[in-house]
Amino acid sequence: MAWQVFRAGLMRKAPTLRWNNGSIQMRVRVNAIDQRLHRLGRWDGPLAVARAQLISAQIWSDFQAGDLDPTLQKYQTHSALEDVGSAPPSGVTQEVL
């Protein structure tokens, strides 16, 4: 029972996606502190929106399972790999068919 009270105080609702001048930003409230994940892509990119929703669902699922990383570093690495639609890393070529 005490664990349920602690979990309820840790995070009350799923992370929300926000519009930030055309970019996707995720707001997560952990331990009464707002944290944000950036570099999730552009609002006009359906793939970027889907990826941001997937990250949000993963954070909520981990919280409910008791495996939430309160620093959000686990989820930031997924979101900061590369922006959808950005240029490929140096040394990577794209073939046009």
C-alpha cells in the first residue's frame, strides 16, 4: 500500500507532447518537477510524431511497471539519436534509386 502512495506521488499522468515553434517537445512531470525531452522532430512529420508518442508510451509503461528512470536519460538517448528528416551523419551516403 505504501508503494502505491509513493508511485502516485512520483508521476500522476502520462507524458504530454507539446508544440514548440514547430518542433515536438515532451513534458514529463517526475517528483513534482517538470522535465522536457527535446529533439523529437517536427510536428509536420508523421513519423516524428509517431516516434514521440512511442517514447511517451514507453515512459508511462515503465512507470507503471516500476522501472522508470527518473533522470529520463534512458529515453533521451532514443530521442536524440537523430532528428527525422535531418541529414545523415558524416561518412554515410544515400543512394537515389
